[in-house]
Amino acid sequence: MHVASANPQAIDPSGLDPAAVEREKNVLADKFKAQGKPAAMIEKIVESGLKTYYKEVCLARTALYFRREGQTERGASGQKKPRRKPARRIKITGFKRFALGEGIERPAGDFGGEVAALAGTH
């Protein structure tokens, strides 16, 4: 469910396209160069901006939110947590995301002609 809602590009930063990361760095650097910031400050700002970018596009860095059936908002917000067993650690090694209508190939043709042929009114 998290993959469907967050639409991540990779599991972690090492799986991202290097060209996309470089493009993000350049966008951030250009933005702050235009504001006249010193080079040392721009480097730190870009590094911080990349961490934010990774949180948005990497599955392992995004914030997870789970709500159990019957759980109220108060319970989901962390107040009065019930005691439970320690969580087991899992490791995600890959994911596949499908979008609505993706993979459906429509044949190129005359729809009106097909209907007429089926109806027998050539």
C-alpha cells in the first residue's frame, strides 16, 4: 500500500538514477546561487536538500503510516499506545508498482467499423 501511495522511484538512494540526482543538485545549487549565497553555504544547503529529496523518492526513507482497523486517530497519533510484541525487522529487496490502465494495449483501428461488422451492417 505504501508503494502505491508514495510512488517511490527506488528503495534507497543508491538505486536512484544518477542523472536525476545530479539534476536535483543542479536545480538546488542554481536556486541559491541566484540568491547570492556563498559557495560553502550552497554546498551545505544542497546536501540538506538532497536528504529531503531522498525522503520524497526513496521507499526506505519515506515516513510510514499504518492505521489498524478500528483504531482511532488518538491511537494512531501515539497517545496511549497499547503494549504489544516487539516488531520483526523486514528487508525490502524490490517492488513493482502498477498504475490504473498501465499495460492495457488498445489496438489501433476503427471502432465504428468494428461495431458495424459485429452488428452485420457493413
